[in-house]
Amino acid sequence: MKKLTLLIVIAVMTAIPVSGKGMFEFGFHYSTWNVNMIAPMLEDEIIPEIEYWDPEYGSLDFTSNGSNYGFEFRFFPGGKDGSFSLGLSYERNNFKMKAEGEYDGFDDDGNSIKAEATGTIDLFPHSINLSIRWELWPSKRVHPYIGLAFGFGAQDALVKFHSRATTNIDGIDIVEEQDEIWTFEDIEEEYEATEGKKFPISFFPIVHINFGFRGEIVDNMYLLGEVAFYDGLIFRGGFSYRF
């Protein structure tokens, strides 16, 4: 499917008649998101809720990363050498968080407990972003740019949890395993049933601040590479066609 989509994009861009004005641009980009921006917030919320949790008897580690790809259409009011542009993009986001922990302690009755657990949270909202961008020295074949974007998307998520606990009671090991999967709708319904009010976040907010370089590899065809803050630090690459 991804290969077919890429072929369609290339075919469409090739078929577009070239205009000397260069007021419009269509492009594709892909990003990786690999800094633990979400983890500290989740640790503050989750750790106090874990039954029997005591940092002296175990460890709990969080990691987060993700990816993003999208299509963008840009308008340059000043034409080929214009520095300012407006963009509208469709984004497919995938933010991942993983928690792994182990515990070696005692329950309320003094029985020995050895436990381990793994949980993953996947957020994969579609979003629409509106952006503004400034090309620095746009007449140069290779030049830097800076930009700012805002957007939102329908929230979507999948949460998986697996745990295994061994409790020793009177010299006998009792093993319990648990697997659970929740969708965003499950989480929303549980929250509203428990709290008696609407879930506070029904959409996924986007803030995007970027700095990058772009170069014209052949007439009207560009490659770009950038570093950006996109609800976390990302590295992005892409290509675009100017017409």
C-alpha cells in the first residue's frame, strides 16, 4: 500500500505542468520521534497508583518514541523567490510509550511477591495542520528555513498490559497472569462511567516548530531535512515539487 501511494504521488507530480511562477508546492515527508517527552508526565500519574509499589523493592522504566508521515500543499504568494508561505498538511501520527517494571516485596499479609509487568500505549491520530514558513535566502539553490504550525486530530489509542505475579503462601507459589487491551473508546467510557463527566480530551493537539534546510536537486524538485519540536523532538526528511 505504501509503495502504491508513493507511485501515485510521483505520477501526479510528474503530470503537473511546470509554471514559471512557482507559487504552489506539493510534498511528502516522513519523521521519527524519539525523545521521552511523555514519560515523565506518565510516571508522575501512574507510579502512585501501582498497588504495593515501593521503589526500594523494584524498578519501573518508561520509554517513548514514534513516527509521522504526511502530505502537504503550500502556497507562496511571492512566487519562486518568495520567502513566506502558507501550508496545509494531512498527518498520520504514531506515538508510542512502553513501561516495564519488576517488583520483589511483600503483600499486606506479609506474603512474598515477585512480579513483572509490561505495558504499551499507542496513539495514532490522523491530523490536519496549518503552517507558516519563512525561507531564508530563497534564491539560493540550498537554503535554510524556519516554520511554525498548529493542528488537531481525532484521538485514537490502543493500550496493552501484561503482568505476571508469583505469590508465595506457606511455601507454595501461586502464579497469576493478566492480559488486557483497551481502545480509546474503552478508556473514554470507563472514565465517564467512573467520574460522571465527559472525558477531558477528545482530540489530539499538535504544536510544530521547525528549522531545516532544503535544496533544489533538479528544476522544481526539492529535498528537505529538518529538526523540529512536534509534541516532542523529531527528525524529518521529505521531498516536494514546485509549480
